[in-house]
Amino acid sequence: MTVEAKRCLALGESRLLKEIDQARQAARANLEDTLRRERGQFLTPLPVAAFMAALFAKPRKELRLLDAGAGAGILSAATIVAYINRVKPPRFIKLTAFEIDPVLLPFLRHSYALCASACEKKGIEFSCEILQKDFIEEAVNILRADMFAPAKENYNISIVNPPYSKISNDPRTRQLLSSVGIETSNLYTAFLALIARLLNKGGELVAITPRSFCNGPYFRPFRQQFLDNISLRRLHLFESRRAAFKDDAVLQETIITHGVRTTEHPNRVTISKSDGTTIESLSQCTRAYSDVVSLQDSERIIHITSTAVQARCRREITQFNNTLHDLNLTVSTGRVVDFRSREYLRASPGQNTVPLIYPCHFNGGYIDWPKLTGRKPNAIIRNQATESLLIPAGVYVLVKRFSSKEQKRRVVACIYEPSRINADFLGFENHVNYFHSEGHGIPLDVAQGLAAFLNSTAVDVFFRQFNGHTQVNASDLKRLRFPSRAALARLGLVLKGQMPEQETLDHIVRKELVK
């Protein structure tokens, strides 16, 4: 068992932390569920807090700890307990904790009073400042060095479980962040960006957040700034979305990030995962830093490969370098948003209607339409109001937009072939992405090769390494790299109009495409 694992288990059995965890549970019971979800406010369970606190690597003679979203204090308390029980504990601990929710403050004070008592017994000087202030506003004032702003503290570690909600309807927060050059759409990334700037050089950060920042255009500016300040050391995944916060309805995948404020990168990054909140189920490996974050990638996408299979799939897919533009193709999202077009939708095809394709029409690699026994409409009226929603008949490759993490596949591709459906025009519903050539169909052999490539296990596994949510958006598909158009056409001819079983498909794709 690693030293880290031993620390984590010891923390989980700490009487002090168990008492503080009781305060956390009492605090959660006093929070209004609706308001808590609106804020994205999820209190960290003890096993997760113990694991996070065990990740701090460097011994500190003086510990200057920042907890920017303290809640009931379990994260910062776990960190303090971890440090005071080290062979060489710090001589001095100064804690700065931000918590704006008045409901949580009594529980927070209780937690820190217990920490103060524990430090006193160890002969460690302890001071604590609880700030009932907006962390973003306070941090921005410090970074701007405003006239009446507090002096910048010398934080050398920070642990945080920030609020997860979006800031799209909060122009003041956006303006504050913009004033220090931070552009982001979520509170959790705003917290991370600010903490990264507040830490001293060599300071450590451990955070639990949604995984969504690892990819996507919305988080690109954040990733670029964050990874310029923080050098990754550890990424930890949970097998289930509900594992980290089993008492809360957290729908996003969560990730624990450990990094150091420095411009120097290690040779390797530790990747770990667990199927629950306990250390007993943990597995881990190391990957080259350049495999996790490629410095040549302007998107700064974070790839997470935790198994040998994932590493092999990454090697297979990254050998391709063709963009969709190179293939004279593009991918778009279906134009028909059904709840906005309800008056034009029909359960069955009829006069003046054209096919409307949903994910429920996917069947064995090809579209099976109509599906009259299903709950979804099968047709949409073609008239002046709907004309802009329709596209001309042709061969298209479709990909489902939504799946759950627990589903066997994230990327599911299918072919719309007009010879199987008699229609001059058709509509794709908004839960479907479609590949096309300037709004028209593509050659059948290319479509068959493209669908087979997208349905391969290698693509699905690779896609999951950077896609941390349940959506497969057109923007995600555009970032993939593909075999050449000629190679896709050759693959399509080999398949001869059929989508074989997965094992056979993977064998054919690897044989025809992988060098």
C-alpha cells in the first residue's frame, strides 16, 4: 500500500474528522435542497475529503492554507489533520476560509474550533480567518491590487470544492473576472483560475470539480490560463457520476485534480480511478505529461488514459491527422427542435410530410424508418414554416448527441441511406448530429467507412478520454482527427453495406486503417 493510501485510510478513521463529518451532515440537512442545487453547492463526504488531503506531497514548515468554498470545513479540516499527523508536522498553520452561506457558518466555526484544539495538543501554532465574503470579488480585488484591497496572502496550499453552477446570468461576476483577464462560463472554473493566481510559486492545489473543463471550446480560455499556471501531478476519476457525492443528484462526472504552481512540468502524471469513495477500490498508473496535455495542442485538451487499452486506443487514433475540412466534410446538429415545432410533427408519414429522424431510428448501423410503435414522431410537415429545417435527401452519417456515462458506448454512428427511404427531403431532430458536404449528402463508400471508423472501439475509448459529459456535440466531433477520404472509401467498400458485430468491426478497422 502506498504512503498516500495509508494516509487516506488513517484520515478516514480519525475521530476528529468523524466528528467534523457529523457537523457536515447536520449542515447539509439544514440547507434548502432547491437553493443548494441552484448554487451547485455539494458538501464533500469524508472519504473523498480524506483522499484529497492525502494528495498533498510537499512537507511544509509553515502551512498557509486557502479554502475558497469551505462549506462545513471538512476539506480544510482533513488537510490540517493530515499535516499535523505527519512525521515532521508544520510549526505554524494559518487557515483562510471563504464561506458566504450564513447557514453553514456555525458548523464551520465548530469544525475549526476542533482543529484549533488538535493543533494545540500537538504544540502547533494555529490561526484561522473565516471570511463571509464573495471569494471571486475578494480575489479579484487582491489581484488588481485595488487601493483598499487586502494584501496578497502567501498561500502555499489550497483545497477546494467550489460551487458548480454557471455564471451566464451574472454580468457583474463576468465583469469582475474579465477585469483580471479571466473568461469563463462556470463558477468552478472561475474559482480554480483565481486560486491558481493566488498561490505562491511551488504552491499546491487539490480540487474536486466537474470534469467538463478538460475539453470543449467554452473552457478553452480557462484551460490555457490554468495550465500555464498549474502543472498537473494527479488526476483522479470516479467510475460512477454518483460515487463522489452519493447523497446528491450530481449529474456531471467529477474529477479530483492535484497540481503545483510552476511552469515546469514533470515527466509523468499519475492517473487514478475508483468505483466509489474509498481508497480500497483505487487503481492507478502513470502517463507521460505530453500524453495528458500536449504542448503542441492549441486547445490544451486534457486526455485521461487510465488503462493500457486506453493508451493503445489513443496511439491508434492520434496517428490520423486529417480534419473534416481536409475531407471536404462538416458536421452539424439536427435543425428540428421538436418542442418548438410541435404543431408540424406527425406520428406517421402522410400527405405533405417528410421523414423526421430521431436517435430511436438507429438500428444496426443504418436508419430504420418509420418506427410506428415508438413514442417519437416519424414525420414533419413540409411547408414554408419548416423549409429551413429540412435538408435534401442524400447519404448522411448520423451520431447520437446524448448518452449516459454508464452506457456501453458514447459515440454511436449510423447511416441514412436514401435508397432505403423514399423521400426528397428530410429532417434531423436536434438530438442527432449529421455529417454532410456543404449541406448535401456524401458518397456511400465514404459514409460507410466514416460510420465504421466512428463506431470502432478505439474512437469510443479515445473520445471518453477527453469528453467528460454525456453529450457528443458537433464541436467535439470536429476536434477528432480522421483517416484520409480515400482510406475511408476503401474501408467502406470492404464492409459491403453492412455494419458487422463490434469485434469484427474493430478487427476490420484496425486492419484497414491502423499502421
